[in-house]
Amino acid sequence: MIVVKLAFRNLVRNGKKNLTIGILIALGIAMMFVGNAIFDGTDSGIRRTFIDSFTADVSISASSEESFSIFGNETPVIGELSTVPTIVPYDEVLKAAVAKRGVAKTASVVSGLIGIELRDKREAVPVFGVDGDGYFACFPGIDILKGSRISGSQPGIMLTEKRAADIEKLTGKPLVIGEPVQADVLTAKGFQIREVPLTGIFRYPVGNETLDRIVILDVTTLRSLYGLTLGVDTSAIATKSQTGLLDKSVNDLFDTGDATAQTASGITITDVEKNLKETEKRNELLKVDTGAWDFILLRLEPGVNSALFVQSLNKELSSKGWAVKVADWRHTAGNSALFIYWLGIIFNIGFLIIAIAGTIIIINTLVIAVLERTGEIGTMRAIGASTGFVRKLLLAEMMSLSVAAGIAGIVVGILAVLALSRTGVALHNPILVSLFGTTVLRPQVTFTGILRHLGVAFLIGAISSMYPVRLALRIQPVRAIATE
């Protein structure tokens, strides 16, 4: 207790010097607090926007050597066509995911990149093929402005508010629900074109370049564009009598006996027309594969830790031998969400470098302060104060100063954040809007952030006090008294 009293007395007695050190620490903590508050608020906003709009909390997709997000290939190779691999076996994977405790809702998606043409305006766009019955229930953030949502697997396409406005501005006419939209895609199987009606116009909670480009298409049309058809004639399975030749020898296969010339008249135009009219077999082969899905999206119940859920589900699915992977919302969204995450890390690394430079300045200041107290420290040693007592006293002084300055810096940072959150920081640059996922930055104060920066202040005090304390303990009492 006496150490604490002496420490506070010394801090007050050397108020001017300590004030300078305290201001340096407080300013650094305040700047770091505001910067991280901006990133925390942005990350929280992006998280809610993405989860409520198209990524959900967790996604399941097929394992692949290439990196795929819900928007497609993250590292496309020039000159090569790549599509998102489908989940196999889909039904079993979905059943295992739904049975997992903590899952509230699910939605499945086929994603890709297609071209759409409406009123002579053609553009390549990211597309989500969905079954409307479950998809929109999973994503309440989607706001239908005009028309209606896609119902079930009925043909239809939905455009964002921004894309619809651009088309209307270009053509000078408002879009009409029901007018035809041409969708096309070039895959390894060739060039495919489909025409679907415009079903509705929608918007996401936050508009940016990435979200404004998305179109929502019925999954049946998208599957047919990508050639995800059955392609199997189940009626043509060979019977036992038809496979009898498999039991014969090779010589028997070529021993046909005497050949008799056939007198058939050949194929007539009537036969051709008859075959063209018989479309049942062709339609059977062209049926889309209703089990082809690229992503299973999971909305978790409130309070469920998504990181632990991802780890647990990944382990469970891998143990069954299924070639699938489980990812959180950030990796599901891909580069658009990961960029802001890494930008925050880069910011903290940059601040760490500045903090190291500031710590060096603080250490030098503390060294000078210790040297000026040589006589005081020597006197304490001469009257019987142990090295442990002196060490505790100096550490108490420096740690108290650092923590007090850190608290002051956090208070200043909180006040600055509250002021900025009321007005917000407007973003007008489209690149920044796309990067941060919003047009207005609103910093966010979190309890975790307060504890984190308080820990930084404590760490600065601990590191800064190491060398000055060591230097003080080297002071010889006789020499110190002589200089006094």
C-alpha cells in the first residue's frame, strides 16, 4: 500500500514531465481508438448487409483447387472458362447441415456470370439462381420495390434498383414488369440463350458497385444456361436379352453367316417429320438436374458462435468423406468483404510502427527522468530500501501514468466517435463506397474495443518502464548521495 501512495505522490510532484508523457500516450490511444471504431462500425455494417442480403452466416460449397466465392472464381485464368462446382451429394449434405444444432434457416444457390440484354443494353452480370420459396425468407434484407419476387422455380429475372434506373435513363422509358429479358452465357458446352420475363425490381440495404450489379434468376433457367441437365436416357437401360452377346466368344461376334441384302426404301421426309414431332425422349434428356446446387447458405440462430459452428460442421462433413468445405460469411463473399478486413489489419500494423516510435520517445523521456532522480533513488537505497521496493515503486509510477493516460485517450476517443456517429462521414468516391459497403461511415464503440485499447496502454507502460527501471537499480547509493 505504501508503494502505491509513494507512486502517486511522485507522479504529482513531477507533474510537468509526466504530463508530457501522458499526453503522448493519450493522443496515440485516442487516434487508434477512433480508427478502429471506424473499422468496427464498417465491418459490422458490412457483416449485417451481406448476411441479410446474400451470404447468410455460413456457406457450404464443393471443395476445389481453385478459390471460389459466391460470385464465382476469385482467381480467374485468362482464356479459360470456369464454373462453380456443384455440391455432391447435395441431399445428404443438406440433411446433415439442417440437423446441426443452431441452424435457423437454409437457402440453396447456383451462382455464376451471365450476359443479360434488355432494350438493346447488354452487360455481363453476377447472377444468383434461386428457388424463390425459400430464398427470400432467408434474406429479409432484400426489399422488393416493383413487381414481385420469383415464385418457386417459375421463369423470371429480378434487377436491382440501380440497374433498372440506368436502363430507364438510357431508353427514356420506364421498365414494365413482364417484358422479356434475354439471358445468355458461354460455357465449355457452347453458347446458350434463354428469354425470361422481368419479374421484379429490388434493392439491398446498402447500395454499392458490387451489390448493384447482382441479378436474381430462377434456378431452372440458370441451370439450363449452364447445361446442368440430366442427359441420361433411363428408358434405354439394356435388358438381359439385349446383353446376351456379352457371354459369347470373340469369334462368335464376327460369325454372321450368309448376308442377305435388304430392300428397304430408306428414310423418307415423312419419317423425318415424325421423328421431329416425337419430343418426349428429347425433353427427358434436357430436363435440368434439380439436385445441382453450388452453395447451401445457413442462417444461424441468435447467439450461435459462427466460428465454432464452421469448425464443427467442417469436421463433421469431412469425416463422412464428402468433398465439401464450410466457410463463414466473409469468405463466402470473397474479396469484397476480405479487403476491408485486411485493410483494418494493415491500419493496425501501421499504427503499431508509430506506437513503437512513440514508445522509444517515452523510454528516452523516462530515462532522463530517472537520471534526474539519481540522488532520491540512492538515498532510498542508503536508508535500507531493497532493490525490489525500488523496482515496485518505479513500475507503479510508470504503469499508473500509462494506464491513466490510456483511459484519458479512450475517453477522448469515445467522445470523438460519438460525435462522428451522429453526423457520419460521407463517402462520395464510388471505389470507397464499394470498399466500405456504405455511403456513410459511422464509427462504433464496442466494449471489446475499450478493453483492447486499455490493454495497449498497459503494454506501452510495461515496455517503456523496462529499461528505465533496470537503469535505476544500477545506481550505487554512495555515488548517488555524493551527487546529491
